[in-house]
Amino acid sequence: MSLIEKIKLGLLVVQQKEVIVALAVVIIFIALANYVIKYRKKPPKPVSQKKAAAAPKKEEKPAAPVAGEANAAEGNNDSQ
């Protein structure tokens, strides 16, 4: 068998549907295995800490007391 006959035979083998399908299956399998091996699970983002940190930042200023209510709040009720 000469070199030219071997090349022709190789081309005929590579052009068969079974060989092409088998090659595609092997490539997909290797890609999937590679993905599984290199997969790293990302840590969950701490959502509750952001909400807890945001709560103290909001402070409501108390409303300015009315002159009559200020004495009552202090316990100095001189009106009697």
C-alpha cells in the first residue's frame, strides 16, 4: 500500500458520519468534564448586613417642641 492510497483511505474514514459524530461527542464530553473540574462556587453575597448597616444611618430628628410642651416634658409644670 503506497502513501497515496493511505491518504485516500484516511480521508474516506474521516468523512464517515459515524466518525464525525463520535468526534463531536468526545469533544463535548471533554469540554463538560473540563467545566466541572474548574467550577468554583461563588460565595453568597451578604444581603442582610447591607440592610442592617443602612438602618442606623437613618435618624429622624425629633420635632421642635412647642413652648408650652417643653415645660411639661421637663416636669416643670409652673402653670398650677
